[in-house]
Amino acid sequence: MKRLVSLLGSVIMLASSVPALAEVAVFACQSEWAALTREIGGDRVNVFSATTGLQDVHRIQARPSLIARARNAELLVCSGADLEAGWLPLILQQAGNTRIQAGKPGHLEAASVARMLEVPAVVDRSMGDVHPRGNPHLHWDPGNVLTVAEVLADRLARIDAAGARYYESRFAQFEQRWTQAVAQWQQKAAPLRGTGVIEHHRALSYLFAWLGMPVLGSLEPKPGVEPTSAHLVALVERQRSTPAKLIVRTAINNPKAAQWLSQQTGMPVVELPYSVGSTPGAKDLFGMYEDAIARLLGASRP
């Protein structure tokens, strides 16, 4: 018995002497990048998301709690394209963390490696909330997600060299699962091709482009400008010449304008997830796409 106790004691001492797995502290600006980082980083990352899928990421405050998180982060993963321009620069300045500043391996903006849509030739204030580098809601293009995932695996390997093979393996597994899922989604969503939509905000442009669904109008008269009565009446008139079939908004949009237009035109309103966590079905990136396509198909059926 004494020998057993002694042996157990030795095992416990040995276990306590082995250093715990070092987790890379990741500050993700949006829930979609937090979800992707967990897919690639597994149990070697500790991910914090600065926003949820039910928040408008344009309008976030640089709270002390966010600054504290950024101060200790080894990797920052954000959309970029000025989506976080109203709050991230202040957080980076106040955090004083050189590891996650622009130009460092610990600073990753998805827009810097992704295929961008809606890049304006000219930008001025009269155009509304237009992003000079293109539409920043790029997580709704599955090709962009895969591109960012590959770059993310490389950045994690540079920060945590001991886990390089682990991240490479995790990316390979994700790439296989994602590629298979995308093929299934394309097949499932084939009936949506050509279905015209009126959107609330340009948050889903990449999704509609990928699915071949033409955007025939927006509830916002200009990006970031709340719907006006005159603009909504004009959309009703436009239905006579260029009819859409669906009104689409996300979970963060005020539903009133969409409901009014639906009452006037008979078009159904579809609420889609804005990001991971926006709807019960959007628990991860796979669920986000799955849920969006299912909702679009359900609303488009006669």
C-alpha cells in the first residue's frame, strides 16, 4: 500500500512538473473570425470575441474591458476595410501591445487577403457609409473564409512555432470539411439562382453574389442611412418594373421598414444571421451558412 501511495505521489509530481499547453491569446473583432480561429487553433488557442452576432460592429465602444483583452493578445483577427475604424484604432493605441499592431505577424485583417466586392472608384460623404477598400462583410463568401483560414494557420504557426504541425493539420481538416460543405450548399441553393432580393443593408452582398441572387434595391437610401418614407414608397413603385421576390434583413436590423414594404407588396421578409451567433442555428460558420440557405429556400417557395 505504501509503495502504491509512493508511486501515485511520483506520478502527481511528474504531471505537475510538465508545463501546461501554452494557449495563444487571440483577440477577434467579430464572432465569425473567433469561430474560424477556434476551427484552426483548437485547444492551442484562447479566443476572445469583441462583439457578438447580435451587435452592429460599426458601432462598438472602446471599453476598458476590450482594451485589457487587447493588451494581452498575441494575435488580432479582424475584418478590416475600415469596418472597425470607429473603435479598433483607439483600442490598439490604449493597449500598447506591439505584437498586434499593423504590420506585425500578430495583426491579421481579413480584407487584406480576401477577394473584395463593391470597391468604389470614388468616395465622398454624400455616398453614405461607403468603405473605400470595399464591402467589409466578406465572411459571406465561402472562398474568402477558406483563404483567411489558410493565412490564419500560417500566422498561428509563426506565433506558436511548437504548434506548427498541429495548425497545418487542423487547416487541412477544415479545408476538406469546408470544401465538401460548400459543394453541398451550392447544390441545395441552386433553386435560389436568379431570385431578386431587396436588402436592408449591404451586409449580405457576398452571399447574394455567390448564390447568384440579384440585389434589386436596398431599404437604406444610402449605406448606413436609416430608411425614409419617401425611399420606401419609391421601392414600392420600382416593384412594377423590376420586381423582387424577397425582402432580406439581418438579425441586427430594425424590422419596421421591412415589415412595411412587405405589407405594401406582399413580398415575404427573411431574417438571416448577421454572423455566427445571430440566430439559434448559426452556432458556428457551418451552421451560419446552413441556416441562411435554409431560410432563403423556405421563404422563396410558393
